[in-house]
Amino acid sequence: MGSVRRIVSVLLIALPILAAALAPPADPAVERAERRAHAFRRLHGAGAASIEVRKRERRLSVRLDGRVVWSTRVGLGTAPEGRKRAEGDRRTPEGDYFVCTRNAQSRFHLFLGLSYPNTQDAEAGVREGRIGPHDRVRIDHALSSGTAPPWDTPLGGEVGLHGHGASRDWTHGCVALEDEDVELLWGLCPLGTPVRILP
């Protein structure tokens, strides 16, 4: 009985150490993001974050509890004027969205996916004959459950906030930031964070 207790005691000590040793290493960009967000919130408070993008001005602002606390330059799609209407039009959407995915393994440094197409985009898509009622229902269902809408419709998708530079308009419709800026957003913006994109 005593030897069983000793084995159990050794296992209780060894298993967490072994699990930590076998765990994949933490992503340095994510670690930096968390440190920056922690320091930022110490300075500006711990309120709920929201994002506003003004396309014409090429500016992204972070609000905490409604007040602007940080702003930076962004790059947009290569055809930035007007709302996004279809896959491949290289426009950045306009409207109210939320962060619906987070990808720390993105080829664009870090990626915060947006809930494009939203309900208004889907309504316009049906009116213009770009999607049918079935796609509209799929989009509405995903949005009402707080998840990513289908990105495989003719309206396009996989639009988000990501890194790799904000000095020019170069994306397929995403909002591009400098890597250190998207790291800050990563740390501040969990899933569900509201994002408003204005003309």
C-alpha cells in the first residue's frame, strides 16, 4: 500500500512537469501581444474594447468603454472605395462586424477574422442576385450564434485585421497594420470584439 502511495505521489509531481516539457513552445508574437496589452490596459484602464476603422482617413482607432485611447494608420484593399460586394473585388467592407476568428499561425503575422459578410451584406447580396436564400440563412445562422459566417459564398470572406504593413493599400480587402500594432489588437480584442468600418 505504501509503494502505491509513493508511485502516485511521484506521478502527481512528474506528470505536470512532463506535460509542460512536451507542450509546444509559446508563440513569441502572442506572448508579446499579451505583454503589450497588459501594459496598455494598466495605462488606459480595463474597459471593453471596440475598434473603428475610417477608410478614407486610413485610420484605425481603439476605444475602451467608448473613448478613443489609441489610433494608427492602416492599409486597405487595392480597390478601397465603396463597400465589398463580391469575392475578389479587393474592396474592404463597410459596416458593423465583430472579431469571429483568431489565427496566431497566419502568414500575415497575426489575423483577427471579421464577421464579413454581415446581415446587411447578405441582404444586399440577395437583392443583387449574388447569393440565394440558402446562403442568406447560413450567414444569418452563423451571425446569430456569434460564429464566423460562411466564407465560401460569392460575397467572399476571410476578411480581417492582420499585420505585414500599413504604408499602402495592398490587401484583397483586409485591414493591414504594422506587426507591432496588430500584436496590440490581438491582446486587446477577444472573440466578439465589435469592429465598425466606415467609408
